[in-house]
Amino acid sequence: MSKIYRLLTEDDTSDFCHKVSLALSKGWELYGPPSMAFDAARGVMRCAQAVTKEIEADYHPDMKLGQQ
């Protein structure tokens, strides 16, 4: 059994909330609080949320984390 980690990022829109909600519905758990930062080059706020998940398989760097 392994614990895997992902950092979900997106512009500060409902798309970010949907991305996090989808991960939660697939068994991922929030890891710490969300973060926000201003992307001056694009003129938008960006959001990030770390999530973790326990999986039965052994971790391997080639695995597609979003498909776990």
C-alpha cells in the first residue's frame, strides 16, 4: 500500500472547485489548506490544493496519478 500526492492547480474559477471536487469523489483527501497567488503575466488569480490518496499498488514514478 502506498500514499500518493498530487497538487491540483487552476485559475480562480469554478473549474478549480470542480477539479478538487472530482478528486474528492475519487477518494483523494485534502492535504493542508488551499493556496492562492496572483499570476501577473496573465492578470489572474491562481489556486492550488494538495491532495493525497492511499492506493493498493506500489508507487512508481511512471504512474498517472490522476488515474489512480
